[in-house]
Amino acid sequence: MTNKLSILSDELLANLFLQLSRMEIAGFPAQQAFELLEKTGSNHHRCLKQLQQYLKAGKSISEAGFMAGVFNCIDSTLLAAGESSG
């Protein structure tokens, strides 16, 4: 992984993580949560659409988010650690 930066502002990224957290607590699977957020017409709509395409191609959330520019290198690494540890 290169030291790529997220194309989302810190505020948008924090809001995205908050919304994803709330959906996880509500019992939504990650794929469905990303689909719902992508359909909201939010400022990160384009990134989430790209992330969905990578997820459908079999990439992990950390990889898909990094490749779509949603997550930076640090975010992606932390998410990958969470994915591998369950």
C-alpha cells in the first residue's frame, strides 16, 4: 500500500464512520450499510459507489475502501487488522 490519502475530508470520514457504526449496532451487514449510505446522495456518494464495485469484485472492506479513496493507509491498515481478527 502506498501512503495514499483519503479523498474525503476528516469531517466526512468521521460522519461516515459514525453512520456505519450506527448501522452495525442496528444489525445491518457491512455490504448493505454501504449500499444504503451510497443511496443517500451524500457528499461521499461517488466514493461509496466505487467501494461497492470493489466489494462486489471480492475485495475486503479495507482494500475496497482504500482503492476507492474512502480510507487512507492508516484507516485501511486498522480495518484490515479488525477484519483478520474477526
